[in-house]
Amino acid sequence: MSPEPFQMLDKDMRAERTSFLLALGLLMAGIRSVHCLPENVVVKDQRRRVDSHTLASSNTDFAFSLYKQLALKNPNKNVMFSPLSVSMALAFLSLGARGPTLTEILEGLKFNLTEIQETQIHQGFQHLLQALNRPSNQLQLSVGNAMFVQEELKLLDKFIEDARVLYSSEAFPTNFGDPEAAKSLINDYVKKKTQGKIEELFKDLSPRTVLVLVNYIYFKAQWRTPFDPKQTYKSQFHVSKNKTVEVPMMSIGDLVTPYFRDEELDCTLVELTYTSNDSALFILPDEGKMQDLEAKLIPEMLTRWRESLYPRGIHELNLPRFSIATDYKLKDILSQLEIKKVFTQEADLSGITDDHELEVSQVVHKAVLDVGEEGTEGAAATGVKVGITSINNHIPLSFNRPFLIAIVLKDTQSIIFLGKVTNPSQA
């Protein structure tokens, strides 16, 4: 697919939309002798079902845990990723995991295995995937999975069927013996599925790779109350006490939108909704309070915020227009979240194939987020390598220092994008 139409679209609409793009890749290679581990029994409660709330709670817990690690590893930098993409990719991978390897992945995804069956977790993601892909006139959203398989690798029939039924995964025979051709095949697939937004998920592939799992997300929505591009102006953004940068600042006056002032956590929240009723939550910590806020990120806090948001009249809201791109290797970070064995020779991925013993060699993640006057456009790809009250009408609310952003889908309460804008001028 030629990139020119997307480049033209980006050039014409950069001032008119928000876009968010992410990619994550997991690579698996057959690199060790065969050994067996005992089967792991996860099931303890046959009656419990994983409803959307349970899944959303676990996914939110994982999202904040992963965010904290990314923020810790990238101090004073922009942070942007798709927790939903990462969660779904790892859950997809866990289809083939057994024993302690399986337990680590699912517990790392913040599921309580004393209460929830492995099968029900996969069914939860299956239903989530179906819900996310329902057609809508107000929202462009597509989520999917794929696996790229070494031509000689014989996958187990059950893994192929579960991947197809539960994760709607396509399968593509791939010659990893020709790394450049394999890389082009995968990158072209991701580029097409993310509408040209993620052009290079993998920079390189090893000929020892035998399987790559990919998850992608594409998201595009319009603000219910768009900003007027004519009101956008140049303004200073305070990156730190000693550093400011000039950014295009979007501005809208006399806005009625959900708002909450959290005195307990010293931050201010504004929720901007899309025409689809999904929303972007912007969290502005008081000066010097970002690290304190980050340390307290837990699912219950998000629930409290969402229950506390209430329509308020804001005299003037100022929000920077920005474009952010991030690129992560998540192997070490996921290990900090106790997902370890799958990256070692102790990995048990025997539910994928009988041919080789496999381990995950790397998890790569890419993200691009553009926020603009008209709305939001986002894409993500994951691959396994392997009543109106008024606030003070004299003081505008200005996001002119580092803030957090979470894009949440209303029907499933899924955080599809999460990040921190430290410097809007850094691409």
C-alpha cells in the first residue's frame, strides 16, 4: 500500500484531528531442547463468568501497572501506549502456554486465578473483540489479531482453532529464513490494518524466529464539541521548572463538559466526549504533583474519577495540539510485572506446537498519538516476537504543563490508549 494518501491526509488534517497509533510485537523462536512441564490447572470456580466489568477491571489494573513501569523507565519523557493491545496480545499468546508459564502471563495481566477460569478469560476477550468491532456510524474502530508462522512449523490443531474462534486470528505462512521478506510481510500487514499509521512495527527479524503474533487497533472519532482551528494560538508549555516550549494551543470557550477537581490527589480532570459517546480523559496534576499522582494510579481511582465527573461550565479550556510517537521494547518491563518464564528456556509454550520448544525473544510496541481540533484518530498493533454548575469563570483551565490522557471506550470501559504528555513539541 502506497503511503502517499496517508501522508497527504496527515498533512491536511494534522490541525483537525487527534490520532493515536500503537504497535506491539512478540517474537518466538525455537531455540532449545525439548522438555516437559506439568499441566497447570487454573480452574477453581466453574460458575464464575468473566463479564465486561471484570475484564475491564483487570485490564485497567494491568494498564496502570504497565504505565508506572514505562514512566519509571522513561523519566521526563512522553509516555504513550495501548494497554488493550498489549493485554490482548499477551492473552492470545497464553493460548499456547502451559504450567507456570501460563500462570505468570495471566496473573501478570492481573487476573485472579483462584476465581476465574482460563477458558473464561479467553471468552471475555472474545466477547470484547466482537463488541469493539461492531459497526458504528460515529466511530471508526477495528481490532484484530494475526499470526505469521514459519512454513515448516506445524501448529497444533487446537491452537489454530482457538486462535481463530477466540481471537479471530488470521494465519500467514512466512519464510523467516529470509528475514527481510518476513519483515516486509508483517510490517505491510500492520501498516494496512492501521490505515498507514504504523509503517514499521519490526525493524529487524532473526532467521531463528518461527512465529510472530500481532494485535492491531485502529481508532478514529470526532469530538462532540470540536475546537475552532481559528482559535488555536501559539503558547508556552512548561515542560519543567526550567524549560518551556512553544506549542499550538487549542482553545474553546463557554464549554459544558464533565469536570472534577480532586482535592485528595491534587489534580483537575476534564472529560471530552466523542460523537460516539466514548471519551478522552485529561488529568492535570498541580505543579510538582505528577509523581505523587502516578504512584497512586489504581483501578479504584479511575472508577472514583468517572463517578465524580459532572458537567460543569468552563469559561475557557486550553489544550495543546500535539503529535507523539513512542517505541518500546517491553521484555524487561514485563519481567518487572512478573511475566518472566515466557522469555527464558523455562518457557512452556507446548500448546502451540509439538515440533519445537519455544520462547518469546522480544515484545516490541509502537505508538503514535495526534490530538487536534476535530477529533481523534488512533491505531495500535501488538505483535508477539513470538445539572450545570459553574467553576471560576475568570480563570481559564489550561493544560500548559505535563498531563495524563486516557482514551476510554464507553460500552466496554476499556482503556485503549493511556499516556503522559510531558513535551507536546516532541514527536
